Amino acid sequence: MLTILYVVIEIITAAGLVFLILMHSGKGGGLSDMFGGSVGAAAQGSTVVERNLDRITVTVAIIFALTSLTLDLRLQ
């Protein structure tokens, strides 16, 4: 039962990582520009949004790594 929970968390975090990484603006702009990122680029608060997006992405990546390691240890 616990393994199923870890697999579900793993799938959710994997999908979340894909979405969050695509939201980051790269050299030429990312999907975040499609959702109004370029409109707020002149505003002062746009750096706060990028910083928060970075923090959320790192948090989800850590959760993904921990569930991957936990699943590896449980399934051995």
C-alpha cells in the first residue's frame, strides 16, 4: 500500500517538474511568456515571480529525488 502511494507521488511530481521547467523563461523566453510573463517583465515584481518559480521547482525536484530513492530502496 505504501509503495503505491510513493508511485502516485512520483508520477505527480514528474508531471509537475515537466510543467514547472517549461514555465521557466530561457534565453528566448519560455512558456511563461505565453501566460503573461512578458507583460509583467517591465514591472518590478517579475523577479519575485521568477524567484518563487525557482524555489517551487527546486522543492518539487527534491521531492521527486527522495521518492525515487525511497522507491529504489523499497523495491530491492
